[in-house]
Amino acid sequence: MNTPPPPHISVRRTRVAALAFALCLLVSGCSVFGAADDTADAAGGSGGGMKVTLVTHGGKGDAFWDLVRRGAEAAAAKDGIGLTYVGDADPAAQADLVRDAVRDKADGIAVTLAKPAAMRGPVAQAKAAGIPVVGLNSGIDAWRPTGLLEYFGQDESVAGRAVGDKLDGLKAEHALCVVHERGNVALEARCAGVRKTFRGDTDNLYVDGTDPDAVTATIAARLRQDSSIDEVVTNGAQFALSAVEAVRQSGSRAKVATFDLNKDLVEAVRDGDVQFAVDQQPYLQGYLAVDALWLYRTNGNVSGGGTAPVLTGPAFVTRSNVSAVARFAAAGTR
């Protein structure tokens, strides 16, 4: 059962100016926050001093999480929320960050569930303290059992199956699905989805996603070892670029496709180096998660009724439609 918002909080209307400002952020990607500060100051709206902490499993320097953060910052600016963004790839450390947010008396917490078991205890602590918690990005099969209020993201199994169908249409025969973080439920679900629908062979390859050179070397070695591999599917834009280099180094005939998108990947799709990307819209995930907490506090809204996830993908970006998202990617919002 969803806990109702505190009774002393009244419903407030969003100002027209704040909406226009948010539109500016969404369309042009304009920035209002210092890049070195992990806490975004409230810049208007009617949050009334509301504090939200976004806790992800993303490591520093990963462009994907920069997109999630920018979306969260846009929503915080619109709603007048004080936003703190923190992240750690280690599940125990991520759990500690959630506990820190509880101790800091956050008014709302948004969290990713890449390793759901590690989040159960901290989420229970937040709920016991009366803090609403929403999920995003990872854990679509775990958010309700974990006790989260809402979830925003892509159904990774559906996305994987869609990629499998796409590979069949491209006449691929042997796919290598590259997993850059062992045990991440979202990445495993993607590769399992590919395997379910792809009529050819699918092998998983586990690489160290924290070491780009090692990723390239490991993929290249596997391609040299097995010349039947004609498709490399990666689980992140930067790893797709590593795969492109690995194909070149190994002399393989394999093509490259990927989940996720960034501005460098857009150029690779445009140039034909990458066949397609599956866009789960991370900017939108961050935006919706923060905005949902504001809506719950100010108006008691629960997206999906607390029973269904809000899907942000999958959408295919190919050479034929990449121009439609290129300007947004250049602005750092896709």
C-alpha cells in the first residue's frame, strides 16, 4: 500500500515561468548547475525546500549517468528541489549512500536496482522513516518486491528480444553479447532477451567495463578466436566504440550494434560504424524519477498506480533516423 503524502503539504501549481524554463532544459539542454558540485540548488518552482537524493550504481566518468543526472537536474530546477546526486558501482557502497540519504532526512529518494538484494535493507529503512523511494533504470522485475513506490525505465528483456528480432532481419548468424558488469540484472536480462528471439547463436562475453583498453583487447581476442561471430552487441555506447576498434584490430567481418546512446555513438551510427543503438532515454529516466517524487509530495500522484512501470524505451536509432536525435545528443540530453 502506498503511504499518502504528509497532510500538511498543500497542492501547489507549477508556475508558467518554471514550465518554460524546464522546456528550455529539455529542448536545448541548457545548464544551470556547476559541474563540480554534486548538489543542485533549487532554482524556482514550488518544492518548498524539498530535498531529493538520487543514488545510482554508475561510476564516475560514465557518460550514460551524466545523461541521467542532467534529466534529474532539469526536473529539480523546474520543481524547486534541492537535488543531491551520488553513485557507486559497488552494491554495498551504493546501499550505504541510500542509508546516508535516510540519515540526512531526504524528502524523497530515487535509486537504481542493478543489484536488488543489496537495496532491500536500505529501502526498508527509508520507508520506515516515512521517505518515499522510487526506482529507475535497473530492476524492473524487482522494484515492487523491494517496496518502491514507482519505477521508470526500460523493460530490458523486451529490449533484448527486440534486438534479437532485429539481428534476424539483418541476417546475422552468430552474436557476441558483451556484458561489462557481471551480475547486473539489467545487462543479463538484455542478453537473455537477445538469446530468446535470435535464431542464430548467442554467446556472452564478460569484460571489465572500468578498463576501456581491456574491453577492446578482450573483444578483439574473442573475434580472432572465433571467426564465425558476425555481430557484436554491447551494453553501452562507449563499449560499442571499443567494439568497433576491436573489429578493426582483429580483422573480423563482424558488425556492431549496441544498447544505449551518446553523442559519440550518434556519429558512429551516422558513419555506419555501428548498425543501430537501442535508446532507453536515460535523461528521461532521471527527469521522471525526480519529478515523480515532487508530484507525490505536492499532489499525491503515483505514476502507473504503483503497480505498473513507466517505460522509457526501447527505441531503435539507425542510420535512417539518427538525424532526428543528433541535435539533442549534441546538447547532452540524449
